[in-house]
Amino acid sequence: MGRPRPPPPAERVRARLRAAAGARVAAAMPAGYQRLGHVLVLRLPPTLRPYHALLGAAWQDELGVATVLVRAGPIDGELRRPVVERIAGGPTETEVVEHGIRWRFDAAEIMFAAGNRTERRRAGGLVDPGETVVDLFAGIGYFAIPAAVHGARRVLAVDKNPVAVRYLLENARRNRVAERVVALAGDNRAVELPRGAADRVFLGYLPSAVPWVGRAVELVRPGGWLHVHLVVDAHHARARAEHEVAAALAAAGGSPGAPPRARRVKPYGPGRTHVVVDAKVGPGAG
């Protein structure tokens, strides 16, 4: 017989909390966590605030991370800034390597959703070599960098968050695609972009990028693609999302080149689902 497996990290941290504060307090500690390089991000109930220092040190020991952050509120505004509190360590700048792509960012300033991992990889696989791509909500390059790495000739990446744009430029350099990624700082409704020139447009904004479909239709060529992210009721999520995007496309004067197709990305709170709709734009758009 082999050696018994050690308990998972969360149970080891829970045991420390139990020893210090008792079983009732320890039972309130969630088991989930998100590791972003050397930074750990937790969700903890307010009742555990008196034990933040203990928990921070315990997680540092168990996982070998440098810094521990706790989510302290909902995502803040259009710039999608996380609201966090540091309970252990210091530096919040970190790096994540995912599907061969290096992402550098500040975990206290920038959202990096683990649940979007598959969609970031898929973004690269969608792109054909030589394409012109527009990303209207580029962030640190979630879709723009994979698109460039997988052969896009030119990627126009727009974001109004100056911190995100700084990391977008750094990530383009780190992944050796800086010559193909053009970072544009500002509101994507006002930034000057070439009309009718894009082979595909990524719209990765939540809770819904549908209001920007009209802007995307101006930019995409006939036969090009829109990839529209939104959150819908989990019941019949794909059908609901397809209907919303098709209606927005029609309202913008675009015609579908094929029926829009939706895919689920991840759960998004109770009864809600994050969905992306791939919509081919037919003649008559722009």
C-alpha cells in the first residue's frame, strides 16, 4: 500500500484555523481559491475578518505564494477593476503562463478570470493567418495576444483603462508579437478605427457587449465575424443569447451571413450564464 495522500491545501489551512478559533469558525472558511502566479485570491465571509492575518500566513505556507488578496467587493465600474484587500505579503504584480502565452498584470488592479481560460485559447484558434482583428475591450490582451500569436497580421486592441493598456503593450512584447499589436488607449466608441476592414471583432465585455454590436458592424467587412460576450438567464441560455445578438445585428443594419451560434463560457452567479455568440456578418453591413 502507498502512503496516504495529504489533505488538500484548503483543509490544511482549515485545520490551522480550527486550532486557533474552533470548529464553528473553521467551518465558515470556503475551500475555493484562485492562484495567479505568486498571488493568491480568496473570497472570505466578513465573519472571518478577525482571522485574516492567520489565514494569510497559512495560505502563504501551504502554497508558497508571496501575496494573499481577499475580494472585498464587486468589480468596479466600466474599467472592471477588482476590489481587493491584501492580507499577507506585498507585491501584487504577477505572471501567469497559460497555453504557452505569458500574461503579466497587477492582480490588485486587473481582473484575470480563470473561468475564461478555454475562451482565451479558443480566440487564437479562431483566427486565420493574415487576418485583421479588432478587440474593442482588449484589457491586458486576453483575446488580442492569442490572435496575434496564432497568425493575425494586425490586431487593433482598444481599452480605456490605462493600467490595462500598459500591460497589453508589455504582454505583446513578452510574447514577441509587438509588431502586430496596435494598442489604442481610450473609449472604443470614440477611438478612430478603420471602417469595414476587420476580419473579426472581439467584444469581451460583461455583463453584456450587445450595446456595442452596432460599433462592431461599422468595423467588420462583409463575411467577417463578431464574437459577442454577454450574461443571460441560464435557462435556454444559448437560444436567448443568439436571439439578442441577432436582434442587435439587424438593428445595426447588418445581415447574418449564417445563424449566430452561442457557446457557454462559465456560470455567472446564481441562475446566470456567461455566453459568447459567434456571428458571421453578411453583405449589407457597415
